[in-house]
Amino acid sequence: MLRREREFNRRKLFVILLCIGLGVGIGLWHNRQVARGRSDFVTSTVRTVSTPFVTALDATSRWFGSHFGWLIHGRSLAAENRQLRDENARLRAENARLAEADITSQRLRAQLGFQGQPPANKIAADILSLRPNGNFETMVINRGARDGVHNNSVVVSPKGIVGHVYGVGPTTADVQLITDSAAAVGAMVQRPQSRAQGVCKGNGGPLLTMAYVDGAADVKAGDVIISSGMGGAAGVFPKGLPVGTVVRVANDASGSTKRVTVRPTVDMDRLEEVYVLP
Amino acid sequence: MRREVRRLPVILFLLAAFVVHCALAGDMAIRGARPDIALTSLLVCCLFVDSSTGAALGFLVGLLEASYADQFVGSIIVSRTLTGMLLGALEERVFRDNVFMAIAAAVLGTVATETLFFLFAPQPHALRWFIRTGEASLYNGALSIPIYLVARRVAFRRT
């Protein structure tokens, strides 16, 4: 009896150690594959198998949301509709003005010998899973290497920058949101009188911090922040994409730099579809 | 009366919980607090199994979650495996056929899992990390009640 119990405990211990060992092994293998720029066979297989189920449930939930969401959001939808109509009218007028400015800009750039910006070839993508692990500001989209997505592809929504791709599978891709604590975007103030530059960093919360802004720079609450196209890893973002709006400006203790708090233009909690710039 | 664990339904239940988590957890955020449906289901199921089965279930959920996170893969798998093992080790030490135990397991299990993960893979902005863990543990605690009621029916057979 005692011998059988001892053997039973030994078997339990074996299973536990096997699971831990496999976990460590898969983790090391994953890191090695990522360092080589390859996708990890184990995790990508698990994801490929589970993706159709997640997609189906997500589509079902969206269908219910689009057909019956008014039952919950009826009043707020009417107010939002009114607000959107006003905004649409304002944006139409602004669009006409900007189209004219664009034509002038292109003409002047051609005269000065500048190369034109490459055409934005967008790949529309649905969000398979937003923040699959609650600890990271990441998401999984339903486009991958087969669709032309690659590492460091920029992901945007109609409102502005969402993040960049940091892992690609055949049919899915991992996107690091700009609010993630490891994310950074080279950024600048859009206002022509300022053009102050810095780096917008996420901290895992809803706001960004714009660091390395000169202490004498002219930055005010309400200023629009756009990507500057500068920086190392942050340089994956092309210049001119909306990042956010300044909500708070403070000088650091020495007064040599400013600490600027920025609210992203994209509400990450309400993301539905995004575009990948390959 | 005792409960006999049906392993295949438990595994299918956890797989279903993971799919629900991936598809819907993002939409279930309340004031920034987000639930971890897959982890909560694991913690509830581990109340009814022994330590080795708990570790194996933790490994399964860890692998699923890690495949979608695609970073800190080993840390995610091992933290879930260890928490599953710890909860499984409570077998025959506490009275587990009780919804309050499920709530306690979900709250404390979430804290334990995230603390283990933090030890394996320290993250920047530690304060925000712990606030988020606190919010998630409370949310998971509330979520553990329906999960416990479903898990009890689906996965376990009274004999």
C-alpha cells in the first residue's frame, strides 16, 4: 500500500516536472526562433488551430452587437449620430481645403525636386483578440505573412496610429499597441509655431507620456501630436500620422525637459477594424 | 458522495473558455479592468483535481495564452503551470465544493499567477502592473461564480 502510494506520488512529481520543463523548453525555443526572425512552430500551430473558433465567436458577437446593440445603446447612439453629422460637415469643408493645399504642396515639391510619398497601400484587418493577455497592450489581427504583413508593419485606424506588428504568422499577426509599456513612437507637435519633438511612450494605461521634449519648447494642452518618422525602433512609423492630443504639460525638476501627457487619438477599447501599412 | 473528474470535458471546457476569452474579454472591460476568463476557468477547475492534473491543465492554458501573447512564452506557461499545481495541491486539504472557495481561488490564484509571472519576467511600470493585477483579480473573482456553476455541471460527475 505504502509502495503504491509512493509510486503514485512519484508519477505526480514526474508529470509536474515534465510540464514545467516543457514550459521552459518551449519558452527558450520561442526566444531562439524569434531571434532568428522565424515564427515558432509550437505557438503558431496552437494559434492557427484556435483562430477559426475565435473568429467565428467574434463574428457572432459582432453580429449580435450590430443587430441588437441599439437595445443597450439606443439613447447614446442618437446623440453620437448627431455629433457625427456635425463633425462630418466640418470635415467635408476641411477636406476640400486640404485637397487644395495638397495639390499646391505636390506642385511645389515637384518644382524643388522632392520625391513624392509612396502610395499608402492599406490592408484592412479585423481584430481577432484585443489584449489576449491582460498584462500587455497587444492584439491579434486576422492578417499575416500571406497577406503581405511583416514585422514592423504599421497598424492604423481612421483616427490615427494604433501600433506596429511584432510577430507574424501565416494568417495572423501580433500588434503592439502604442499604449504598451514597451512601445515608443517618435513624435512631434503638429502646430507650425511649435514643431517640438520627443518620443511618445506607453505605460500600460490609457495615456502616453511624451519624453525628451526640450524644456524651452512651446507645447500647450490641446496641441495635436503626430508621428515624426524619427527614432530607432520608433522609426517604423512614417511621418505625419496622428498620435494624440496633449492633455497636460509639466517641467521636470531641473527644467531642462518637459513631461507631456498625451491622450491617444485612437480609443483602444473601441477598436473594431484596423489597417496595416505593409 | 464524491466527484469524479471527467478529464476530456475539463479540457474542452478550458479550450472553450480560452476561445471566449480571446473573442470577448476585450469587450468586457469595465473602467479599464479586464477579466482573464481562461485563467479564471483554470483556477476553478483546479479546485477539483490533484496537483499533477492541475499542473497539466495549467500548462495547457499557459500554452494557449502564450500563443496569443507571443512574448514571454515560457514565463506565461510556467506561471500557469505552477498555479495549477498549487491549487491542485489543495486537494483533500480544504472543502472545495463551495462557490466561496471558487471566488477565493480566483482572486488569490490571479494574484499568485501574476506575481509568479512578474518574478519570471519583471515588467516596467511595476505600480501600474500591480494595480492592473488587483483589478483583474477582483473581476476574475466575480466571474468565478458563473464559471464555477458551469464547470461543476459540465466537467464533474457525482458518483
